[in-house]
Amino acid sequence: MVANRDKTRTSSVKALMRSPCSECGGSLRRKEITQEFENEGVRVRVSGIRAWVCSGCGEIYFAPGGAQRMADAVRSLFALARSEKQHKGTVVADLS
Ligand SMILES: [Zn+2]
């Protein structure tokens, strides 16, 4: 069971790196992006995230582990914003 899961993950990573955009077939380019998130009135912005962006439709793909790192950063930012009671304005993190 465990071996099968690992195998599946490895092959899907290769598919991401070699395939064009699954939305429009455009080519992917490596870029640093900025994304903003809102949760219960708290806004956070994370910039300098390295991802693959479709040159055709702008769809964003994360390199292996990238989505998880960003999710962790966003969760930390929300926790920081709440602890500092920064319910107004935006907490910004630059990961570059
Ligand atoms: Zn596309």
C-alpha cells in the first residue's frame, strides 16, 4: 500500500514538469507569484512564491512541496494576524 502510493506521487510530479497546461495546453513558465487569502475578515498576502504559471491562461501550478509550503505559510500568517489582533489591514510575508 505504502509503496504504491509513493509510486503514484512520483509519476504525477513528472507529469507536472513535462506537460503543458492541463487547462489550455499552453506552456508553463517558472515565476514568482503573489497570492492573497482571506479568512474571517483577516487578510494575508504571500509574495515571492515560486510556481509554474501558464503563459496562455495564467493557471498556477506548484512545484512538488510548493503548495504545502504555501499552505503552511498562510496558516502561520493567519495565526499571527489573530494573535496580534490585526483584523484590519493585510499581513504580508515575502518568501523570496
Ligand atoms: Zn493554460
